[in-house]
Amino acid sequence: MSEKSLPAGLERRKEDYGLITGEAHFVDDLRPAKGRPRTLYMAVVRSPYAHAEIEHIQLDAALALPGVVAAFDGSELVNSMRTLDVVPVPNLKKTERRPLAVGKVRYVGDPVAVVLAESRYIAMDARDQVEVDYTPLPAVTDPVLNRMVAIFQALSSMLTILSTCEWSINDSRPVRLRRVGVCSIMTRPVANFRPGCLLKQSSGCGIHWQLS
């Protein structure tokens, strides 16, 4: 009988068995304890426009669908919420952002309303019954060319931060770089993705709220 050891880092991963046998648990598998109210499902209504004013949101057709428990637009649900904070960065111009858009959408997929229902499929059907009237606005397709388009009223342009980095070249760098010395200046544009609408891997828990 021969034994063969794997190189460091290639050992069998401990979490794989549950994933390939269907025994792993996900947030969608959470169920309320016996005797507790049923879990509701939420569907999100999202903007098809990159930049637009929200004129009106009509929820009546969605609420009339059997199995729908509630429906909310941004002005009703998040207007009084604190704004979402961002990672503290020196000189960063902050904007007001909440879980749902209020008054204006600023990217394709910006959430504007939510529907709660007894099943996922009812929630999705009700979501499609929500009517939203938009007035399209100029969109930013290039943050440099369109930098003067103000997506947020608090900002006069798309420029939210301007920073300068300085460093010296030490002796471990190639000779051709060390000859240049610290008197050289290098500039390079850096394009970053939009951080406001990314899907994240998250954990979850079930909570039953009971008033005393």
C-alpha cells in the first residue's frame, strides 16, 4: 500500500463534503421555529435607467395580488433612515445614500421599491406589477468626459477625491529605475468600479421580534 502526501496548500478542504452532498446550509434554508410566523419573501424593483428622476411609483396592482403582504417605495421606507456610511478616506466627498432610491436613480439596477409576499414566486410576480414613471436624465458613460454631470446634487462634478502619493525608489529596484531617482514624476489614470451596487457574500440569521 503506497501513501502519497500532498504539497502544502493542496490538502482536502473541510467544507467541500457538505457542498457536494447537499448537506450545506445557506441563508435561504433558514426556517422559523415551530409556532413562529412564516418567513416572508422580498422582491426588489430596480431602475432600468442609469440616471433619472422618479416621478411616481404605483404599488396598488402589486398589493392587490393574492399572497402579497406589503409593498413600499423608498420615500415611505427609508426617508428617515441614516445614510449609508463609507470607508473613511481623507478628503473624500461623501454623498447621501440609502438602501432605496428616493427621488432619483443613479445607476441601472438602483432599487426603488420592495414587495413582501408569502412565496418567492408571488413576490416576483408582484414586483412586475409595480409601475414606476421616470424622467430620464443625462447619464455618465465616461467619468472623465462626463465629469461635469452632477449625479449627486451635493457634488458639482463626478470628482469625489483627489489624492497625491509620493514614494522613493530604493536600491532593490532595477538600475534603470534607480538612475531616474526621485525627481521623476509618473502620472496614470486609475478607473475604479462603482461600489454601490455589488453583490456580496453574506451571512444571515433568523430573528423573532417579541414586544414585552
